[in-house]
Amino acid sequence: MRPTTVTLAMLVATGATAQTGGIVPVDGDTLIQGGKIYRLVGFDTPETGDKARCDTERILGGMAHARLQHLINLGNVELIEVGCSCVPGTAGTRLCNYGRARGTLKVHGKDVVSILIAEGLARPFVCGKYSCPRRKGCCGR
């Protein structure tokens, strides 16, 4: 994962305000709040940009990212940090979720997981006690 730098101009451009909790989506299942990067739990969305394995994945990933941004812009958001499914002692390192924190996100009391899955922009992705399943791409590989 590449380091992400968030500037004031980026926050303003994405609509990060007190109403949105200062939350800025990086893609469909990752966001930043207060300089901390969170991987949202319970679902997985297609990759965006250079991480996408094909054009279809890139397009679907962009749609998931745009929808997450739209939901955040509705305001009344609640980001809750949750424990990690990593081997003890690896939290906060690249060996555990690439150093990202984990969290859940609610918009007007509704979990974003159920919204994105219901709209076909994400699929369930549930980790075990110390590991997560392999990601499944949407490029047929």
C-alpha cells in the first residue's frame, strides 16, 4: 500500500466537514479520518486505479468509491474502530492489514456494509480470529 497524504485542499474538495466527521474515502472500503487510515470490515469492494486487475474492476471500484463518498456526504456518520483479525503483536504493521486500523461506518444509523452489498457494489468479506479470506477479483482470473 502506498502512503496517503491528505491536504486541507483535498478535504475541502471531497466535502470533509464536521457533518461528515472529517472522513475521506480512499476507495470503496478504505477511508481516512484524522490522518488515520481505516479498512472497513465485513465487505470488500473492487480495486481502483493501478491496483485494479482489469478495466471492469477499475470501473466497479470507482463506482463503489463514488457511492461511499455520496453516503459520507449525507452526513450523520459514525466511524467505530474495531479490533483486528491479525496474529497478536502484528497490529499496526504491514503484516497486519498493511498497518491500517479497522472500523465500521454508519450513515444515519445504517451500516455501510449492508448498503454497498445490497447495491451490488461490494461482497461480504468476513475475517476469522487471526486471518482473512483471499480476495476474489472480478476479472475472471
